[in-house]
Amino acid sequence: MKASSFAASDVQKIATLAHIPLTDDEAKALASGFRKVLQVVDELNDIDVSNIEPTHQVTGLENVFREDVIDTTRMFTQEQALKNAKRIVDGFIVVDQILEK
């Protein structure tokens, strides 16, 4: 998407999809900010990087792996895990449904 084509109506559409209330002034200000970001991205896309090798990792750190061992000293029993639950059915915590539009 070219930076000049990002309009306040695009911001309003995204805000509507995300259920974020925006005023027209806020949408215009956000659209202006998005256009600036997209301009920078457009400039980055124009840079010749054909002679540059990809960089996947810059810190030199490596993953440290450990055996997947169960530490029984840190485990709760099912009774301990459920003792403060308000409602329990068949060993599971029961919570109310939250269904909103």
C-alpha cells in the first residue's frame, strides 16, 4: 500500500473492526501518522540490499536446552489446585460464560 493512499476512512474501518471508538479528528491524525510510517517503509524498499547477507541472529546467543523433567516438588495436587475454586464439576473449575457482542 502506498503511503498516499492511506486515508482517515481506512483508519475508521480498522477501528470499527477492532471495536475502537474514534472521532473524525483522531482518525485523521492516525491516518497522517500511518502515512509517515508507510513513507519510511517505501524508502526502505528502495534501498539496494542485493550485496548484503541476511542477518538472522545478531546477539550471538544460543538456545539453552534442558531435559523436560517433571519437578514434583513444585506441583499441586488436584485437591490443592481446586480448593479455592467457587464451583467444581468432575474435577474441573466451572466459570460463568461471558458472551458479548
